[in-house]
Amino acid sequence: MSNGSFSARGQEAPESVRGDAWPVVPLAVALLLLRWQGDQTWAYVTAAVIGGIGLLAALIGLTECVKAVRRGLAPGKVVWVVVVLLLASFGVVQQLIVA
């Protein structure tokens, strides 16, 4: 069965990459834990684990953004996701170093 909305390769170019910003949630949880409870060992370890998962998810999200640009999505629609993920990742790493 053929669907006219798909391209010849079988993949439709996405209209946005908003869904790729979800790694901000675990990064924000880790950042908050480090900010207010970072002097306690349990909070540091928990934040490191959650932050590590968030950093891995952010890396996957960034690669999805690059793939979306290669498939034809305007780079302007991707920039905000990339900036948010990079800032959140930097914030968690910086708090892990400081705490």
C-alpha cells in the first residue's frame, strides 16, 4: 500500500524536533539535586546516575537533530533544541565538578 505523504526512501522529514528535547527532564532533576542536596553523598551519587542517563539521552537527541537537518528540516528549527540540550548538559557537568 502506498502513502503519498512519504518520500521515496520511506521516511518523511519531520516538521519539528521538539520531541528531542525530552532529555532536559533528567538533566534538570540531576541539576536540582546537585544544587540543593549536592553536599550529601546519596544525592551526589543519585544525581550522577540520573545525569549520566540524561547526558546519554542528550547525545542521542543531538544526533537526531543532525539527522533531521540532513533530511531537510530548516536548521533554525533545530537550533533551540541543540542550545537547550547543550546548556543543560554543561550545567550538570559543571555542578558535578563543583559539588
